[in-house]
Amino acid sequence: AIGGYMSAQKQGISPWTGKAIDPQPSIVLGRDMNNRVNPVAKDLGAKTISKEWDANFGSRDVHHNEGLSFNKQWLEFQIEQNVKIYDLGTGKVRNTSNYYNMEQQVIQLNNYPVQHIYYMHLGTTIRVVFLKSF
């Protein structure tokens, strides 16, 4: 337990709340918005594209190119604002995603730092986020 406490502190995460200690705005990227990305973002006090996506598109079907363009512009704006990016990766989803692949390309092209994290959902209420060190 003390190791988890110390690790969280070193990574700038409150071990009590799971939210970022520093006031730097943050976002979470990854696959499976509803079951993984949005819950983890809520736990970390971070944002996702979901709110802006819903405000722009609502529930209507979005043409693939229009959605990709919006997603890319949103991520580039986040990078310009110097937000901290947490990346959940693909999880158990193994098929490719043009959206997630594009996000990875934008991050690489900008040589932008990303904190990779691992998410585990235990039961109905317990969620655990591990920060990966590379």
C-alpha cells in the first residue's frame, strides 16, 4: 500500500482521490470512450473529447472524414494549450481505429509527452488506474 501511495505522489496523483495534484489541465485518450476513457477521465479530473463532440454533433451520424477532422483539430488545440495527456491505449479492443491511430500520429508529429496508464475495473464501483513508466 505504501508503494502505491508513494508512486501516486511521484506521478502527481493524489492517492486519496485519484485526481491530479497539479492544476495543469489534462485529457484522456484511448479506445472505448463509454466504458474506459470517460470513467477514467472522471476519476482523474481530466477531460475527453466527448463533451465537445456532443456539442458539435449531438446524436447524429457523423461522416468519417468530418469526425476525424474534428478529432484532430481538438487534439491539436489541446497540445497548443499544453495539457497533460493520459493515454489508456486500446485495452482489450484489438481492431484498428482510425481515430486512435490519428491521435497517436498527431502526438508523435508534435513530439508531445504522454503519460501511459492502465485501467482496471473491479466490480461495479471500484476502478483502478496504474501509471506506466517506460
